[in-house]
Amino acid sequence: MNERIKPVVMPKWGLSMSEGKVTGWLKPAGSPIAPGDEIVEVETDKIAGVVEAHETGTLRRVIGEPDTVYPVKALLGIIADDAVPDAEIDAYVAEYATQAAAEAAQEEAPRTHFIDTPAGRLRYAKRGEGATTVVLIHGFGGDLDNWLFNIDALAESATVYALDLPGHGQSDKKLDDPSLRGLSAALLGFMDALGIDRAHLVGHSMGGAIAGRTALDAPSRVASVTLIGSAGLGDEINAGYTDGFVQASSRRDLKPVLEQLFDDPDTVTRQLIDDLLKYKRLDGVAEALTALSASLFAGGRQAELVAEALAASDVPALVVFGASDKVIPPAHAQALGARASVEVIEGAGHMVQMEKAGRVNELILAHIA
């Protein structure tokens, strides 16, 4: 296909996404485009997000219609230099559907896997074949789909694993030790079961505290830590969120709780709410979440902190927060002082790895390089 023409396509966010709906264009046809520019808004059955540009040029064609559902990899728009003739763009658009279908037929359907560990049977995803290994660790009440905007981008340069922690997602719901040390031991057991000797740990929220605890407990196993909206860096936490998540039993209860996760509350879709309610109604989930909350966030404070010990350690650390985080104060980003690289990103809340995925991925890749 014509290398001077860059397609804007329906992205594949997450393991099960097969289609998405264009909800609106953020750039009109004829707009100059630079890497990182937000071009078009897309809503999936999981979450709403934006498609970012990865190249420089002009948005020559807007093809995707608002409020229309398209399959993954469908052509939504065209970016090209002004010097590229319209006839070449017409030919590219006409050829694209056939080429995309051929590529899709050659791709193996993405899968998740399960492995037995001392902490139970855990679900995980694996992407990439790079020499560097990255393990993605989600937060309280989350699962590996919390990394749906990150795992494939990171896998272009590394072998990337994302797991469902014990008590979460599709992993076993038993939780023998709900402390940070217990969760760190579960993570190390997962790494042992897969033969991962050493990895860069990327943790979000509670997962950040687990990454930090693991770096302190088993420093030879941890190449670096990336702490995203991380717990474990200060006492304060939004108890209204943690308690609300544990107690919510209906859409009406859960929706305002989940809206606290994002800078833009409209990011929360009905499907996301329904999926989390289904998870919360599984046997063992209520007990696991209650035990974690009581252990880690008793009395509306964070009970286990790793900041002081991490600041005194040799582990390379990157700390990323959303400037409008409503769950953990963005001021906690400074907890490691000069020992860490720090970035606080405007226009993002607690789920900064979703809301500003392009920038977060750049930061992680630079950190682990």
C-alpha cells in the first residue's frame, strides 16, 4: 500500500474488542496533524476513548461517520502530506478494505491463559517477544483489561504480561493474605510459575504498591518500577471510592463511584458498569474485596506505605499521576523525591493509563529502555 498515506483505523483496545462506535471527530478534515494529537472519539463495549495520531501530515479524509459502529481496523480517516494527489488517496481507500481483510485473516486471535500458582489459578495475557520483560499489575477491583490501551503498544518493544491478581477478574477468588506482602508473594509466585526471573514491574493504584513492595522484598527480581496513580506513597486515599466500590450492588450505586476514576465521567459506559457488577456478584469476590479494603485502607487511610524504603533503594522508579486524580492525591507523585522520574499529566484522573495512554506508553518505554 502507499507509504505516503497513513490510515486512521478503528483500534483494537483489549482482548475481546471486535468493534467500536465513532462518537465524534476532534479534528475536521483539512486539519494539520502532529504525533499525539487526539483525532477521533471511539466508544467500545468497555470504555470510551480517543484515537491519537502517530505521524505528521494533514487529515485529508474523514470517513468514519459519528454514531456508527465499525469493526476493528476499519478505515476511519486518512492522514497524508498535502502534496499527495487526491487520486492516490482515492485508490488507497478503494484498496484498503481488501488489504485489511487479508491481514486480519493472517492474525491469530488473541487469547488469555491460566496458570496454577501458590496463590491459586491466575489468568494472564502475554504479548510480544522482546528481550525485555514487563509485568502489568492492576489495581483494587480491576483486572488485566485495565491495560487494554497499553499492552499492545508496550509489546512492540518487550515481552509483556498482564495478570488478574488473586480475587480479581477470572483468577481464583481465594485471598489467603490480603496484605501487600501477601500480594507481592502472589506476584512472585506467578513469575516463578512462568519462569520470569526478572522483570520491569508496572503497577496501577494498588498494583503500584504491590510493585514497590516486590522491589523491596525481592530486589534481584525487579529491573525497575513504574508507579501509576500508585497507592503506598502516602496516607491519604478517597475512602468514599474504596468503600463505595466494595458496597455498591446496583448500577445506581456503582456509576457515581466509577465516575471518580476519570477526568471525564462520560468515559464510564453502561457496559463497564454491568461488567463490574457481574464480577462483584461472583462467589468469593465480596469477601476478597472486603479483606483487601480492611487490610490496606482501614479507617480511610493507607495502612502500608513503601515510599520511604523505595526512596532509599536503588530500584529505578518512574511515577505517573493524573492531575485530576480523585482517588489518590496527585501530590503523592513527589513522595520518592529525586529518586524517581515524575510526570503529572493534565486532563487525566486516576485511570491515567487509559485516558492518556499514548503519553503513558511513551514514558514507560523510555523508562525501561
